[in-house]
Amino acid sequence: MQRSREIARINGKAVKFIMDKLLNLCDKTRSLLHGAATSDTAMQTFFKSAIEYMRQTEGMLRARGDSVVAFCGKTNVGKSTLMNALLGEKIAPVRNCDWSARPVEYTYSGIPALLIADKYPPVKREFSNDDELSSALKDLTTMANPSLAVGQEHLVVQADFPILRDGLIICDMPGFLAATGDETEEKEGVHDFDIKEYLRKNGSFLQIYLISNAQLPDQSVIRFIRENLIDHPLTVVINYRESDDIEQRKRQLESSWGGALDRVLDFYYINAKKSCRQENDELNKLTSHIKRRSATTNREAAACEDLVNLYRNLYSYLFEFNHFESVRSIFPPTRIGVVRQLAYEYGEPSLVKAVERICVEK
């Protein structure tokens, strides 16, 4: 027993040392970006977004407990279809109904249950198996059983969903900017108040996955995101159809989203309907990303991935888009040296390679 405690103490110190090293690297990366000297407005905007990206990464590393992942987007972009693909079951309603008009959380439990969380004490219905739960949820969707009507309550669906076994919570949000039927109400959707309330209550550590179709974002979407979601870590998930030429559109989509939000963003592309029918690489990649960024035990890997993505984007921006001869005219050489040394000490090969690409004189 004493030896087990000693091993745990040593392992705890090792984990803290690694975490401190990673936090230090994030901090020095922000300092490097803060010290960038350029009069180019577009580059200044890029550096500002990269600094915010690092701030959110550091916040993720320092957060306690597991996070809530929220699927946000306009109505009918495939949020619930994607939810079903990730859960491995057709649970979430894929058409508009009273249930889909509420934030619905999905959590892990060995006993299938439906929880109306806004009541005190919470109302909980347990089921003997997943089929009974699915049947009750179907009744909610079709409103075939009026006694199960959910009204304005916040719902929690609990079952043995593999993706949620590490403590992750995924919330399927109602669509923002949904039409009210009143032509004078252009800025407020029928569900927007509920979305904002959910964000307010869960704002300490909330991962936002913006679900969109393969069209360029319109100004109303960008305005809503800027006003309500921009302070949270953002990942864009493009849910495309088989008829979309997605490979040809990726660069245009990423440039449009990143430019409109002034953010360095992670992008994932998935055909949610196809993924509901069969597991594929797109679904596996998105599942892995959600798990890494959300469960406490995986945040180190997620932060390292953030750093790799940032330095890759930085390289592309400096040398592929703007064709700069050298980074030394933009960044203080001593700060580049510090970041480079920290990357070597951390020792992740992909991170070292990404940092080296911008640190080496061009």
C-alpha cells in the first residue's frame, strides 16, 4: 500500500511537470504573438485571433472537471443526425417537435433514464432496457403520449452511450435564429433565449461545436456567434451531403469562417446521414477530437494538438499566403528561441516539426 501511494505521488508530480511545461509553452507562444511587429492589418487580425486561440487552450488545461459539449447551429443543419451518429443509436429527434425545441443533454448511465432537470426535485423515469427508453423518446417526438409532454423543461437522456463513458456530456441545442413567423422579428429566433440561458448556466467550461451545411456562413449566423458564442472554444463541423463537392470547397469554407470570426478554427467534415448507417474515418476523427478536448484525462493531448495546428496555420499564413522571406522581421529572435527550446523539451515530434517550420530562417 505504501509503495502504491509513492508511485501515485511520483506519477502525480510527473503529470504536473508535463502540464506546467505545456502551459509554459502556451504562454510563451502568446508572448511571441503579442510581440509580433507588423503594419499589415490582416496579419494583425490573424495574430489577435491566434492569441485568443491560445488563451482558450490554456483555459481548457486549467479547467477542473469534464466539460459540456454543445452542438449549436441553425435549424435543419443536421445537429441531431450527427448526435445519433456519435451515440451509435437513432435517439435524437431529426425533425422539429416540442422535444427538439429544448436543450437536450446526453449523459452516460448504466441504467437507461429520462430526467426532467429543471424541476425540483428532478423528475426521473428509469427503464429496464434501451428499447424502453427509445420507445418513450419516440412518444415524446411524435407527442403520441400527451402525459409525456415536456413543455419548457430541460431534458437529460441517460444510457450506456460509449462516447460518454469518460464523463462527457453532449447537449443537442435547438436551432438558433429559428423563424418566429413575425417578419418584424429578424434578429431573435424563437429558441434564442433558451440557448443563451443554457450558455450562461454552463459557461465555465463549454465546448461549442458549430454545425453547418456546406454553404458559406451568412451575416445573421456570424452576428449570432459573435454576440453569444465567441468567448467559448469553437470547432466548426461541416455536415455535407453526398452531392456536395466538399474537397473543392474546403479552402473557401475555412477562409470564410475564419475571416468572418477572426479566429483560428479547427474544421471537421462529415456526412452525418452516411455516418448514421456505418462507422467511417470521418466519424472516428470527430469522435476522437470531442473526447480529447473534453475529458480531463485527455486535455494534454488536445492542447498539444492546438499548438500544432496553430504553428501549421502560422506557417501557411506567413509563407504560403504572404510569401515572407523571413520571420525575423516580424518576431523577436529571442522569443522564437525560447518557444523552440520549450517545444524540444516537451518532446512531441509533430509539435517540434510544426514549430521548426517557422523558426528556421527562410
